[in-house]
Amino acid sequence: MHGRADHILSLYKEYLDALAEFDRTGVLKIHGKVLYVRKYHENKDKYLEA
């Protein structure tokens, strides 16, 4: 079972890294292509919110 989990994680590592980058930057990019950009808006105090 442990070997199977390692195999799955190695296959999907690029996608997991892309999701981690999306959390940090708000840009989802896979295989060098931008798939989604999180839209931000300002609240009444001029702070950005997701």
C-alpha cells in the first residue's frame, strides 16, 4: 500500500505543486499554461480580498 501511495504522489506531483502555487499566488498554471487567475476585489478599507 505504501508503494502505491508513493507512485500516485509521484504521478500527480506537478498538479499538487500547481495547487500549492495557486494558494500562494492566485494563478493556476499547469504545463506552462495559465488556466485560471483568482480575481481580487477591494473591500471598503482598500484591502484586497479573494
